[in-house]
Amino acid sequence: MTFIDEIKRIINEKRRTYQALSEQVWDYAELHFGEVKSAELLSQALANEGFTVTRGVAGLKTGFIGSYGSGKPVIAFLGEFDALAGLSQKKDRTVHDPIVANGNGHGCGHNLLGVGSLAAAFAAKAYMIKHQLKGTVRYYGCPAEESGNGKAYMAREGCFNDVDAAFSWHPHSCNAVQHLSSNAVIEARFTFKGVSAHAAALPELGRSALDALELMNVGVNYLREHMADKARIHYAVTNSGGVSPNVVQSIAEERFLVRSPKPDEVKKLFERVVNVAKGAALMTDTKMSVQIEGGCCNLIPNTALHQVMAAFMEEIGYPKLSVKDEAFIKAIYASLGEPEKTFAMKQLNAQQKDKIGQAPLADWVFPCPEHDLFMEGSTDVSDVSWNVPTAQCVTATWAFATVPHTWQVVAQGTQDYALNAALFAAEAMACTALKAVQDPDLLKEAKRELKERLAGDVYECLIPSNVTPPTF
């Protein structure tokens, strides 16, 4: 039996367990920082497997670490389990059909993500025991990836300081290593406070917080012309001050995400956004306050680990689809909009387009890119990657062209092919991690590369030390 065959056998032996865990987390569909049931479920699964579990790490109510073994090297698998608001969807349905109107749903597949990483950790542990390999296997239960950046809190508190290599993955509509950088981000809430008054009888006594908020948005929109091309600013009004137009609104709030490719760049851009808010308050004679609620650095890819992971993915191969799988995938693909399909097709070569024409799922593995790619979005895996060599992959848990954060993702979250793809990721992660355990030169090269990429920069969490995670 080959190394890969052994890892596949170890993981497949517990397939029913992973299916039950994934579907249970899918059912819970808990939001950021409130994943109480999901965290307890996965913590108990770790304990049942013989891992020592530490709960409430880094001040995170739903953050935990499971550890097995002792000594070096220490390999870490990163798991997520938070859902998204407003994406409730019934399973086994290929049309939009919420379980609860405006309810939560796993619109980014984190029910699969957390369990896929768990399977990799269990497989690495079993293999190391059988072959008497020294080292420590850890599973990091990381809450609030979608909003709040749980891993950043963990990194800030030194949870990864003794880790030698970290591994993660994410559901997607293709199979590839995530050899890319990303935008750093700062999340913040801006609050304006004014003075209420009758808008018709005594408007001169009022100071409109809503006016301040709107002026801030106008100012930020003018700022967009004068920032880096890859930078991004997004906002959402969370409190417009009321529903009565004849009352001058005394309070208004909104949340901003400010992104830029480097931590020092995003801090400077954020300062400019804050100055715009100050100007809006000055113009309206209101008071402005700002509270940073989250943030994460840019992602640091690792060629040494990604090349190994990509080779394993190619050798393992994407799992075969059943007739039932193919029918569901085709129905989901039919539900997607033409712009999404057109955009996705533009990323493929002629041969790959032909394959999609036969069955709307990307079952091949893209090779590791020769040069770093760039992701305009952000991920709190970045803060791990600043501290330890980190490798990630994506696997096709979704029909081709499926867009993240949609009901179609939720609908596919309990399908057999989605779980098979999650376990495909688990196999790739476990194989790469065990290769690193048995090959000191690989770990040495991965660490050298990280040091070279950082070029003397020292990790600084973008979440201020006085900001603590919510405990609701």
C-alpha cells in the first residue's frame, strides 16, 4: 500500500463520522463569535479521538485547540465553522427555498471546511502513531472568519508561536493550491451623535447624525479616485437614526471595511477614512467615534509547501461522481446567472471549457502557479501565515461557476460530492503535513522562504490590543 493509499484508507474509515459532523454544523448555521454548538461538537469529536482540548483560547468563547502528541515538529490544521446571515436554504433543493426567511446558512461552506481539516488532523495523528513518528498534531478551531477575524486574535495572543507549519483549505468550484497574496483589511464601526429636534418647527436646534453619515460616505467615495488600484473600501449603514423624516436623527452608525495590499498601506488608508469622518462631523456639528472591530494582514504564500501540496493533489485525483451527484450539479449550474458562468469560463483554456461542457464541475487540478497571484478579498489565515509557513488549497465542493455567499452554496453543503471534495482536501493536507514531518529539509526551506518574503517585517496584529472578542 502506497503512502497516499494509506492516508485515503485512514480518512475513508471515518467517512460516516465526518458526514454526520458536517451535516450537524450545517444544521446549526451559527454566526461569527456565536458558534457555541458547532464549537462544542468539534471539540468533543477531538476529545473522543484522544486529543487534549483547550477551550476559550485567546479570549474567544468559541475558539479552541485540540492537541495530540508532543515535541517537534508541531503541525497545525485550521478549521472554521461560522455561517452567514440571510442565506437559509433547504438541503436537496435546486431552487431558492429558505428554511427560515432571512435565517442563517453556510453560504461559504465552513461546515465542510472545519470537518475537512478535522479529518486531516485525525489522519496525521493515526499515521504518526502507526509509524512511530515524533511530533505534535494540532487542530485550531477558529471562529468568526466571515466577520471578526478569529485567527487574528489567536495570532495576536501567540497561539501559533511554536508551530512549524500550518495547513488549511476552503470550499470552491475548482481544485488548486491557494498560491496567492491578498488584501489586508481593517473593519470598523463609525458612530455619529447629534441633537434631535422637530425637523419643521425647530430645525435650527437639531444636529443631524444622518447628515454626518451621508457626508462621510460622499467623502469616502471621492477618496476612491486617490487610492491604490488594488485597495477597496466597502460600507453598510447599520443605523440610520429612525424612520420619522420629521425628526432630526440624533444617532447614526455604519460599518466600514478598508482594504489594501500591505498592513502599513491599509493603516494609512484607514487614517484617511477616519479623517473624512472627522470632517463630516465638523461640517454637521456632531460628534464622531470610531471602533475597530476586526482586521487581518495580507496573506503570505509559501512556494515550498504549495508545490508539494499541488503534486499530492494531482496524484490523489478528484473523487468520482455518482449519477445522483451529476444530476444535482447540473441542476445547480442551471440555476446560476449567465454573467457568473461567462466570467468563470473566461478563466479556462479551450480544453478545460470542453470538459465543463460535458459536466459542469471542474474535476481537474490546476498546477501551482509559477508566480504569486492576488486576491482582492481578505482572510484571517493571513495572520497565521505571517507567523508560520502556511499552505492552503481549494477543492471543487460546488458546481462550476457557483458564487460564494449564495443560496446555491448552502444547497450543495450536504451533498455527497461536497463531502468527498472536503475529504480530498483532507487527504492533500494530511499528505503534505506528514511529508513535512518526515522531511526536515522541506520545513527548513519553508521557513527560509517565509523569512525571505517578510524581508525583515515583523508581525503586528491590525486589531488593537485593547479590542477583545465579543462574548455573546
